[in-house]
Amino acid sequence: MKTVLCYGDSNTYGYDPATGGRYDADTRWPCVLGRILGDGYEVVEEGCNGRTTVFDDPDDDWKIGLDYIKGIVCSHRPVDILVIMLGSNDMKICYGASCEEIAEGMRAVVKAAVDTLVYKQKYAPEVIIVSPPEITEDVINGPFAGSFDEACCEKSKHLAKYYLNVASDLGVGFLNAAEYIRPSKEDGLHLTADAHKVLAEAVASMIVS
């Protein structure tokens, strides 16, 4: 049995942009991934609304992905495959972070997870960095308008190439979610139910390839 740990933000948690609630287990992409992979895999969901790579939320100081990754991977070890999709929240106006800085945040999260697992379980997991879908200008008139602006949307179009460089440097897998999915019209940030399904299929194709 291989354990697949999905570590991410609200789009891994399953935030529903239409209701502000959470999609059910029939919809959330890690759950769909588990059904696609079938017997021989256990898929673990570890999504948190607002989670960043390394940036400190001014309202919630417990959303830094780097701070929690070591404990989470140890809670679920042995971890054979680690799928990390972070970066959307790092685009927020309040952080003023560049794509380079966000990518370095992702590098730090991956290295912390791998180093911890090598020490604790004596082997490294397979890692897949997922660059999140682009943030669209629908966000500007949606419920998250105060957190994102046009510059954030533009920045999100360029993150994938920086994540690809990090993945290449670290020798891990890379998936550009923007090639497969777009966020909802409701808020320009979170995924539709259909997008969850498509994302699960894309991740599954990397795992079983």
C-alpha cells in the first residue's frame, strides 16, 4: 500500500466558491484521486484554507506551510508520494511577494518534507510540485477582492515557470495545473467541481505513468 499525501491550501481542502462551504468527499480532488488510483494506494488530504508556503498571514499565524510540513509528514509516514499545491495565497497583496520569492518558499517546503522523511523513514518520497491554476480577474469583484488585485492576477500567470525551475533543481515531478483547469467565475480563485475532477485525473496520470 502506497501513501499519497496531498498538501495544499483551500483548493486541496475543497473550498466551494458557490457556498463558501466545503465540497463533499465525492467532489474533492484528493478523494477523487484515491478512487482513480484504486487498490494499493491510500490518499491523505491535508488542505488548509489560507495556507502559504512561508508567508505569515497577518490574521492567522498558523497558516505557514513550512511550519507544519514536518509534523504532517511524520503523522502520516511512511509517505511514498507527496503532492504539494501551494502558491495562490502567496500572491495576496499583503505579502508583496515576487514569483521568485514564492518559488523559493516552495523549495523550502519541499526540502523540509524530504529531509524529514529521509531521516524518519529512511527514504525520500516521490514529490510532485503542482503549480496552482491562475487567478482570474473575477477575483476583483468577488468576495476576495480586498486580498487580490490585477497585479496579483498577472503575477499568477508566471509562477509556473519558476516552480518548474525549482522542480528541476530538486529532481522532483512538476504539474502545471493551469494547463488543465481555471478557477470559478464566482471568485476567480477556487475550483469548480468539474475542475476538481480534472485535476485529480492529471495528478493520477503522473503517479501511474
